[in-house]
Amino acid sequence: MMKLWMAAVLLAPLALLAAEKHDAEAVKKDVQRHRAMAAAHEQMAKCLESNKGHDTCQRQLQDACKGLGIGKYCGMKHEH
């Protein structure tokens, strides 16, 4: 019983380190996703500035955001 308790005490810090690493990796992936979404929205803005038309630019945004944002507006929707 004492050995089991000692093992738990010794392994607990390792478990915390593993959890922190996982959290750091999750944050890093989240940051990358947000940057990719921001880049897609910047491309949308440039497309609109070039007068290609809202529908054309919207399709480009949807293609650029596949797998990134939720819904067809890449995580952002506003009034037109």
C-alpha cells in the first residue's frame, strides 16, 4: 500500500507536466487556426476592394475557411 501511495506522489508532477504540454499545444493550434481565419478574411476584404463582387468573394472565403471556422462565414457574420 505504501509503495502505491509513493508511486502516485512521484508520478503526479509528471502528469501535470504532460497536461501543461497538451494545453500549450492546443493553444498553439488554436492560434494557428485564428491566424488562418484572419488571413482568409483579409483576402475577402481585398477581393471586395477589387470589385469582384460579393458572391465571388464569399465563395473564395468559404473555400479558404474549409475546416477552420464554424459555419459558412468562417466564424464571422455581420450585416451587409
